[in-house]
Amino acid sequence: MMSSLFLMVEIPKDDPVAFTFFTGYMAMFAASVFFFFERGRVKGKWKTSLLVSGLITGIAAVHYYYMRDYYAQTGENPTALRYIDWTLTVPLMCVEFYLLTKPAGARLSLLWKLILASVLMLVAGYIGEAFTDGSTGHSVMWGVISTVGYVYILYTAWFGEVKQLADNSGNPTVIRGIRALAWFVLVGWAIYPIGYMCMEGGWLNIAFGWEPSNVDLFYNIADAVNKIGFGLVVYNIAISDGFSDEGKLAQA
Ligand SMILES: *C/C=C(C)/C=C/C=C(C)/C=C/C1=C(C)CCCC1(C)C
């Protein structure tokens, strides 16, 4: 909307959803600047990973800019924007797993399996939210289908191919890094289903009367934790390998 360019979007003091949309936007933006700048300082083999970290938070920042506005104008959940964001950024998180395990022999098929699982997770979640009739049956059915994709990624990171490749790498930094990412998938990603269950007809909505506006509150918190957190883990792996010659100069 043209007018939104010129209007100050007011953030009501008693609206944590609006607040987290705004802070989420700033945090993602700042994280991207950080990852893109630091990319110049790490060794060559880590540059692509840092680029992907910056892309994840950068894509999210752009979506947060629009979601914040959408929510401020309508007071509704920006479901479509949310899922477009995730459809771009979750596969990029799969790329991070792939890049970290590639030196240990990861093949492209691993990346495709992870991406396919995330597409299943997100398409089912989108149907669950966007085409809801407000019934618990609809919410639970698509939530369960979505969880199948989630559990596949979780399994791969903790016990499956990703974990085995990390072990085979014999590189303690990579092993620790992959374990940290696996923790993010287990704990950080589990915040999303909590948000989902606040939708109309969702289990937390039915059982405790949690309002559907909390969907975005949980999603915003989870996004900040996971997208910036993932990037920082990758950054830590990269710098534990020392800096590039240029990077050393910059540090001196
Ligand atoms: C940057 C965005 C990320 C890491 C998004 C992750 C999203 C999920 C792990 C969503 C999972 C869902 C379920 C496991 C069941 C209910 C529906 C979803 C899509 C919220």
C-alpha cells in the first residue's frame, strides 16, 4: 500500500505481537549485516556457509518488514507471508547441514531428502492454518502430517545421515557444531507447533483458551532464536578455524 510509505506505523504498548514483529525485523536485519561483513574475514571454505546464514536472516528481515505492516494495518496473522518466508529459509537451513557435512562426503541426495521433508512440513502446516474451518479435526490432521516432515529432519540431524557424516568427519568442531544445530531443531523448532496449536480449534486454544494472536507471538520468538541462532553456530564453527589473511589484518 502506497500510503504505508508515508505513515508512521504505531506500535501499541500493550501489543506484544506488534512489538515482536518490529524487534524481529531489526534483529534479522542486524544479523544479516553481521554475517555478510564477517563473511569477508573467515577462511574461504566457510564463506558459502556464512553467505547462506546472511541470506536466511536477510530473507526473513524483508518478510518481517511486510508482516509487521500487514499486522499493524489489519490486526490479522500474515499467514501467507509467513509461509513464503519459511519456504525459502527452511530449505536454506537444510543447505547449512549439507555444506557442513559435505567435506565428510554428504551427497546431494541428502540435501533433497531434507528439503522434501521441510516442504511436506510447511505445505501441511499452511493447509492447516490457511484453510481452517475452525475445527479441531482440521488443525490436528494437518498438524500431524506436518510433524512427520519435522520428525524426519529431527531424526536425520540426531541419529541419521547428518549425524553419521559429522562423526565420520573426525573434526571435533564440525561434530560439536552439528550437535548444536540438532539442539536447535529439537528445542527451537518445537516452539512452532506450540504457536500452531493456538490457532482457532487448536489444542492449546481449546484446552487453555490461548488466543489465535499468540500464533504469531510464538512464531516471532522462534524465528529469532532459530534463524539467528543457526547462523551464529555456523559462524562459531568458521572462526574456530581461524581467520583468512585479510581477516587477520582487519583484526589487528
Ligand atoms: C526460519 C523458520 C523455521 C526454522 C521454521 C520452522 C517451522 C517449523 C518447524 C514448523 C513446524 C510445524 C509443525 C511441526 C506442526 C504444525 C505446523 C508447523 C508448520 C507449525
